Amino acid sequence: MVGENLLGIPETLLPEESEVLARLEAGDEPVDLAARFPSSSLVWALLADEAHGEGRTVESYAFARVGYHRGLDSLRKAGWRGQGPVPWSHEPNRGFLRSLYALGRAAAAIGEAEEVDRIGKFLNDSDASARAEIEAGK
């Protein structure tokens, strides 16, 4: 169970991206996979993390923003109606949650306080454990 789902809204579970995961495992670079799998939030989150690690804040923000929006598209296809749990424990959800986290991190770096608050609430409402899991490198 993810946090306290007091509204009784069902969890949204995204489909597995087995081909993306296989290509990552085979050593393909996220930048190459973004062109091949543009709807993958995971690929965009990886690009956002890479840019962040290299101090390319604006690029990190842009990559995270794409991952976030592609994730929203995927969530809607999976039946999400704008609210409810998106559990970290379901591995296919992690790309979206990582993109969401990366967007908040990049927004903080450019001083976009309102965005930081909105994204932080969205991440917490999706899964209260996601931030800690991401920061722990899981």
C-alpha cells in the first residue's frame, strides 16, 4: 500500500517498458534511446539526471519536463484521472516519478519556487516514499 489512500482512488500502474530496459541493459545510451522511444519517461529522466550531474541545469530542466509530460500521457492511457497513487513499488512507474523528481530539482536550481512546491506536492501525493527512494539511488 502506498501511503494512506484515504480517497480510495485506485493505484495507477504503467505498463513495463521491456524493450527500453533491455536496450539500457545492453549498454545503449539514453540519448539514443530518446530518439527511438520518445514516450519513455525513464529515458528522459536518465537524460535529466545526466545533465544535472554535469551542471547543465537548463538542459536537465528541459529533459525532465519532457519526461514529466510523456509520463502524464502514459498515466492517462493507463486510466489515471488526475489524482491518486502512482506507486514507486511498481517499477514501470519509476520513470515518471524520477522525471517528476528531476523537474522539481531543476526548477529549484533555476529559482522557480511555485513549480518546486507544485511538483513536490505531486510527487508526495503520487507516492510519499518516492523522494527518499530516488535520493537513495534506488
